[in-house]
Amino acid sequence: MLEDAEIRAAVRAALAEDVGPGDVTTLACIPPDSRSTALMNARRPLVLAGIAFAEAAFRDLSPGVSVERLRADGDPVPEGAPVLRVSGPTRALLTGERVALNFVQHLSGVATLTARFVDALRGSKAKLLDTRKTTPGWRRFEKHAVACGGGTNHRVGLFDLVLIKDNHLAALADEKPNAIAAAVARARRLYPLLKVEVEADTLAQVAMAAEAGADIILLDNMTPIQLLEAVGLVAGRAKTEASGGVTLDTIGAIGATGVDYISVGAVTHSADAVDLGLDFV
């Protein structure tokens, strides 16, 4: 759950960046006593996320702004439908327009793309996971948007899950009995309350990770046939996560292999901003 304080802080930073010492166009053209009403409308079908950021942007500019949320985060929104109504000082509406739209367009883009991947997994047991491939400073916001789209949040950062990856193993290449067993044992000793995940590039590594007692085994860049073999090899001893180059065209076949999770970095690092507009009425 996002906290009000972090939403306000992000919005204020964005307003400071955009407005600077003043919105010169609005200050020059619009009388201070002018009042207006505007609707934020979806210009294409989307899954909504980030509406609280838009509300915070307008409220921060003027206590006289009235905001009505017409849709909630996570709602599917058809083309042409309004998601927010704002009324109040015209200057505040004009000055806050771009910041409000930037947040909602980007976060709804993440939610909308996530929902497409989740839909492509219908019929399988696999859950869609996000990754740490996020916009710096926006990770919690983008992970919130993933959840709005029906995805599942993976680790938030380097602190809440031990994930032993290929470079960790390369650095432990001379360890006995093998790098995976040594890494898992050390992680268990130092962080007994955290789950331990191991990245495996080969079936031999999958077997080592299962034998070492990993909680999750990340099956990296494997074909569906290899994933089937890996799931059989693990035989329920650990959860399995498929990762690497997953697309909307391939995720269905990957889900059919029986993996527990599929991680997709694209939902955060490659989501297009969706088209919304603020239209005065």
C-alpha cells in the first residue's frame, strides 16, 4: 500500500520541477478569480493506476480544488470514460494538469500492460511477478501499478529476499561442494528468516539448487521443453520461477510447463504511457 506522505512528496517534487517560480502562461492569461471544472478522460481502454497522485497534484496547488474520483485504481476503464472530476480555481487546474497526467498515464500504462500478461496466463497456475527493473525513485509506485493490473510483487529491493544470481555463483566458483550449496548455506546462517532463491542456467544447477534446499529456483532463459524438465526435476521441493525474454506471445506456453511464477521485467521497464487527457467542461 502506498502511503499518503510518499505520494505527496513525489507530487511536490514533480510540481517543483515543472512549475519552478511560476506558471507564466497561466499567470499571464487567467484571472485569479476564474473557476473551472475539468474531467480526466481515458482516450483508450486501460487499467487505472495512480489516481491518488493526480488528486494530490491539484490539491497541493490550491485548497479550493474539489476532486471526485470516478474510478479506482485497478478498475478497467473503457475508451472515453472519465476517471476524475476536478473543480476549482482555473489556475490550479491548468498548472497541475501535466504533473497529474504524467503520473496517471505512466502508472496506468504499467497496470494495463500487466493486465495483458495476466490475461495471457489464464488457465495456468503460474503467477506473474515483477522485477527490480524499475524507474529509479518510482519502484514502489510501479510495483503498486503492477498489483493494480493483477500481477504479484516480487522482492522490493536487495533487502527482503536472498536471490543468488549467476555473478554471485561465479564469484564462488571454487567453493566446495559447489558454489550453490555454499551460497545457500551461508544465506541460511546469516538471514534465517528470509527466503532463498537461486538462479539456475542449466538443469545441473537446478538439481544442485533443489538439493541445497533453495525455497525458489529461478529458471533463467530456458525453453519450454527445458522448463518442463526442470519442473519435473524439482518435483515440488522448491517453487519454480521462469525468467528471461518473456513476451505476450510466449508467456502462455511458459505457463503451461507448470512453473509457479513467471517474472517479466517488461511490465515496468517497457510499458507505454496510456493516453488520458484533461478536458475542461
